[in-house]
Amino acid sequence: MVKEISPQFIRRTFLAGLLILLPLFITYVLIAFLFNIFTGVGAPLVTGLFRLLGANHLTYPLIPLVNLLLSFAVIFLLGLVGTNILGRRILSGFEGLLLRLPLVRTIYGSAKQVVETFQGPGRSFQRVVLIEFPRKGVWSLALVATERRDSLQLFPTDKYLSVFIPTTPNPTSGFLVIMSSEDVKDLDFTVEEAFKFIVSGGIVGKDLAPAPGLQRNAMVNH
């Protein structure tokens, strides 16, 4: 039986493909940008080197390959620099200069914030939850950032949650709320799935379901 093709199905499928293509496109733009730089700067050097070696016939076919290898080498070296202490200090100083420029600060800061969110478990959100926001009876998708000791005794429990509520379609902005763990419902969503759901305005994503641990507890209680 052929599935009925509706405008909603076309829009949802198109957006899903767009979200898959977006990181590939960004990677392509970055490599193409570096490739063009090395074409303008490195091509004369490579041409002169091959001329000295008496291999002029290899210049044309090898220049694109050399530029591509140099592009990958620059990306690798940046990663190498960024993973050691001295390199992080150098990059931190460079970022400080960028963040002083008004327009660059806005673009670079937002992009860096998104990248850091997905860098690893130590810097990422802990889990995805549902909370009643902005009013009772209306639920919002939210991300638990941290769980801390409730020294101020704000809630009946001894700990509170720092919960980030992203906005659609720009998840880098939103609201930060402090709340009790009893007031959230854990979802069977990864952080990446939650961001796709938010960016797409709820079009891309699976059905809302409780986290697997909560399902097992419910079965035990019954």
C-alpha cells in the first residue's frame, strides 16, 4: 500500500534532509575556504618548487591535491593546538580579541556556544526533560544543565536542577530556571535529538516517551 503523500509529509521529510545536509555543508564550506586560500598563496610556491625539481609536467595535476592536503593539515593542527594547555591559552587569547569586535562577537559567540554544547559529556547537558512552562498545563522541552545541593532550602528535596529552556528555531537563546527534580519529567530523548526537535519546530523527532529507567520503575511499582 503506497503511503499517502501530504504537504506535511513533504515538509517534514525535506526538513529532515536539510538537517542531515547542514553539517556536511558547513564542513564543505570550511574546507573550500581553506582550499581557496592555499590556491592563491600556495600555488606559486608549489609551482616554483616543481620548476626547481624539473617536474613542470606534474604542477597542474598535483596543485589541487597539495592544497587539499594542506587544508586537512591546518584543521588537524588546530585540533592538536586546541588539545594541549599552551595551545588552549593561545586560542583563548585569540578568542578574547575576536570577542571585542561587536559584529564578530555576536556571530562567533553564538557559533562557539553551539559547538561547545556537543563537545562531550563533561560540557554537554545531562538529560532531556519536560517541564510546565510558561504556565501550568503547557509543557516545554528543556535540558538539565546541572544538579546541585540546595543550600538555600528552596525545595523539599536536598538538591535542585539548573534547567535550560531553548527557544525555537534558535536554541542558543532561551530561559534558565532553577527547579526541583520532582517537577520535571525525564524523556527518552538524547540531547542531539532534542536540538533537532527544537530547531525544526517539532517537525523532526520521535514521539515523546518517558526515559527507559522511568518505564522500568513504573513496571516494578505495578
